[in-house]
Amino acid sequence: MKKLAALLLAPASLVALAVPAGAAVPNRPAPGGLGCDGVGTRLWFDAKHLAADNAGCSSWYVIQHDGATIDVAPGAHFNVKLATLGLTAGDGLYFQHLADSWGCGDFVFWRNSHGRPKVPACH
């Protein structure tokens, strides 16, 4: 199983991702992400929002925050309010890694989910 891990600390000074759920990811540089297939994943976060882009990666992008796991399928992206996922800003720590398959996380973003999370059948 291919894994790469990183811890990210969300600076309090990040500008809010002021976009509705399902909207395109921000066009500013991402403060987080992992290298994958020469392109990489991207992760944006602040006190109220979470956005990720896994469009160029052939692996699953797994994000853990505030006790929840979010699996992002290859080719998928999303931009949501943390409250939509039932999450809080917490301590601002994000743990991320790449995986060969989805791990039955609390939420799954599939390639054609239009930014709406799915709760996997394994729950």
C-alpha cells in the first residue's frame, strides 16, 4: 500500500474560502497537498472551509480532521463548509496520506459527486 503522510497546521490568518459547497477549488496556491504522479494533490483549509483537489493523482487522497476521515477519489475535487460535514475548526491539524483504495472513511468524494460528500455503505 502506497502511503505518504504529512501533518499540516492551519494558520489562523488564512483568508476564508468564501464559496458554496461543491464550487470549484480556489485558484490561489494551496497551503497543503502531497506529490502524486508528478502533479500532486492540493488542500486548502481555514477555520470554516475545506477544499481539496485530487484531479491529477491516480491514488486515493485521504484527509483526517477533527476525528473524521474524508476519502477523495482519483479525479475528484470539492469545496465545502466544515459545518456541512459536521466538523469544527478543532485544533487546525490535518493528517493526509495517499492510499491504493478507499478506506471507508466518514465521507467519500467521488469523481462525479459534484462536490457533495457520500456516506459510504460500509457505515
